[in-house]
Amino acid sequence: MNEKQYTILVVDDVSDNINLAVNILSQHNYNIGIAENGERALLYAEKFIPDLILLDIIMPQMDGFEVCKKLKANPLTRTIPIIFLTAKIEQDAIVKGFELGAVDYITKPFFEAELIARLKNHLNLKKANKELEKQNKNILASIEYAKLIQKAVLPDENILNHFLPENFIFYQPRDIVSGDFYWVRQVENQIFVCVADCTGHGVPGAFMSMLGIAYLNEIVFNYKAPEPISADAILNILRQRIKQSLQQNRDSDTVSDGMDLALCIINLDDKTMQYAGANNPLFLIRYNSQITHYELIAYKPDKMPISYYIKEVPFVNNTIELKSNDIIYLFSDGYLDQFGGEQKRKFLIKNFKELLLSICHLPMQAQKNILIETFENWKGNFKQVDDVLVFGFKILDSYGDIEYF
């Protein structure tokens, strides 16, 4: 855009001042608009949207401060740069001008070269801001589309409810897209359930989550070995895939990239469940009829991630005998690490356990509602610090009509 395409609105009630400004601006090929008072300035600005306004302060009926205030209150004109060009030289006037939203303040008499230099700077800055705004809109549109793709690869709600009829998922990304993901698949008589927390959040975490989902699908559906597939075997293979994809080794710059996760495999025939974890535990809540209350059993994960780790060892498999009405909870650390409360602290795992024990007797949807309400009340005015994912499901007496495929 050349200077001829910029329009400058000159607002002043003194004709000599207007003529001087017009003479200077015309020599530099600017388009010029003129307003002799505040009311005309407001009408012109809203109708023609000039690129910049040179605004006097001392005017009858409506002074420049009031004009500036009204311009900044109007959504159509609030982004127009305003430079006060005035004889008022008092410090409080200068401060007030900036507080009202002006980008600059020039006192009369002024130097022509200084005025033109400041105009160019602010017009160039406006142009840069417009380009940046356009780029941000394009980026945001791309991320919104990425959100649709990420949602598409997560388990469909109808299929999920078919595999695990009594369940809830509290899934709340910190940003538009998430580094947390959940994954559910059925192969023959087994249901695979995974909750994972990838390195970071937002776009980097989302890319890692897509990689994790793709590899889990590949591993489970293409698994070929003499022995049946196991949870620890899946984690070991997944870790190797991630390390190979990211070219991770001791000297790599990406050694911290990866994911924490909890994976369980439910055998529908004998009601056993395998669990293996990479930094993420599994909670099982069961009603104890002998002591007539619910107990929470925490299954600890291996303290290493799905990525390069200097003390790497094979993951451990846990076999759990399930009972009807057992409730399984898988979760990322976003809920536990959220700051809030009166003491402005993390929620922490102790409070999370107590919360689950207090709501486990309720229907699954009611549990989800309380988890959300508790999280929001705890967070209060604090920003959400991480992606949040809590996945709960109940073990049923029978899974009768589930089709094997």
C-alpha cells in the first residue's frame, strides 16, 4: 500500500490550522478528510473509516478528549489510530490523551518532518497489525479444523457406550486442541481402554496425540506373536515406535517428548483386566460388603514415560480380578495439578481420591457433573493450567450382545 491510499482525517475548529495540515499532508500524497468539530468527526470516521485521525483537543461543544472517548467506544472506529495535534502542553493533558487510547501526542507548533515521520510510523504499525491479525485468523482457522480432525479420531460416543455402557468422560482441553487423548477398541473378546497425556498441550500436544492413537491402532490390530497380546507388551512396542519416530537417543534434542498413559485390557469372558502404566496410575473403587463401604485401590504405574528414558526397563503387567459394579478411573494429571481454592494450591491426588470415593455410588453421568462442578469451583478465577481428562466406567454383570470384530 503506498501513501496515496492512506486517508487522514484532520479535526480542528480553526481554519488556518486545517489549511496548514492539509498543505503538509497533500505534499506527501495522503488522502485528506476534514471535520471542523467533534460531531462531524464522529460522523466522518464511522462512515469512511480513515486510516488515521489528527485530532485537536481545544474545540467548542465537544473537545478532543470526548471525541477520542466516543471513537474508542464505537466498535466501527475503535481501532483507528488517533494522534492528538494540539496546543495543550500540560503534562496531565498528555497523560489523559494516552489513557483515552491515543497512539501519539504532538504539541503545536510542530515540525513538519516530525509530524510526517510519526504518521508514517503509526500507519506502518497499523498495516503490520492488520497483516498479523490476518495471519492469526488463518492460524486460528487451521487450529479449529485440527480440532475437528482430533475429535474425529477419538472414540465415537455411540460405539463407546456400546462397549462400556456405563461410563463418563470429562475431557476439557486447555487450548483449542489437546495433548490428552482417550482411546477405546475391541478386538474379539477384549476391550482396550487407554488414557494418555502427551508432552505439552495445544498444537504440539495434539500432534503427539495423533501419533499415539495411530500407533496404538497399528500395534493392536497388527500384533503377531505366539503369546496373546498384553498391556505391558503394547507399552513396550509403543515406546519403541515413539523413540524411532522422534529419533530419540541420549544426544537427541527431543528426549523429553513423549507421553504418559494408563492402558487396561478387559477380558469379557473371564472378567479379568490387565493394566500397565507409564507414569499414570489406575484407580479401582469396589464396594466392600464386610465393612459396608467403598474402597479405593490404586495400581501404581512404572515411573517412566513412553519416550526415551535413561533408566529404561520393560513395563510391568498387572492382572486384576474384576467384580461386578467395580468402577475404573483413568486420568491425566490436569485435574490434580489445577491451582485454586482458598490457599491457591494444586488440587492434588489426595483430594481427588476423596472426591471419587464420595461420588462413586452415583450414576456415572452424575459423577461427571460433580467432577466438572468441583473443578470449576476449585479453579475459580485461575487459568486452566493443563488439559484435563478423567475417564470412568463400571464393570457390568454381563456384556451380552457385544459383537466381536
